[in-house]
Amino acid sequence: MSLKHKTKHYIFLTIEGSTFQPGSTCIEPDIENIQVIGFASGDESQDAFEQLLKENAYLVETNFDEIFSLALAGSTERKYFSLKKEDKHRDNY
């Protein structure tokens, strides 16, 4: 019996930075949050990180430094939600 490596999917995030909500007129950021840096796949998180940088070389030119990864479940399904609209979700992409 041979063991087969299964490619894993990862999301890369940072707690550095902040954002403004739509329509904000403040000079101070409104929300401290987690920024999504990108998605990549690999046998392990290090492999996926190297792939992320290979596919997005501009990332090394940004001011982000501390990035962490989370392994994602096998599904790549996306579902969008709205906080303001009566229809609280849109079709999957």
C-alpha cells in the first residue's frame, strides 16, 4: 500500500493593518481586523507559502510582515452574505 500526499489548501492572513468601512470620512481607521493576504496550495503550509510568493511576487514589496496560515477544508465553495440586504446571501460562485 502506498501513501499518497494530498495537497492541502491554505489561507494566508495577517493582523497587521486596518480598514475603513464604506463611506467613512474619518481619518482614523474604523475597524481593526484580519487582512487576507492570499490563498495557495501545497503538501504543507511552508510549501503553500512558497507557492503564494511565487504566484504573487509583489507581496514582498508590501509593508506586511507577520503572516500566518490556516489550513482549509477540502471544499472550495464560496458563499457571500449581506448585512444590509433583505436577501441575506447570494448564489455560490
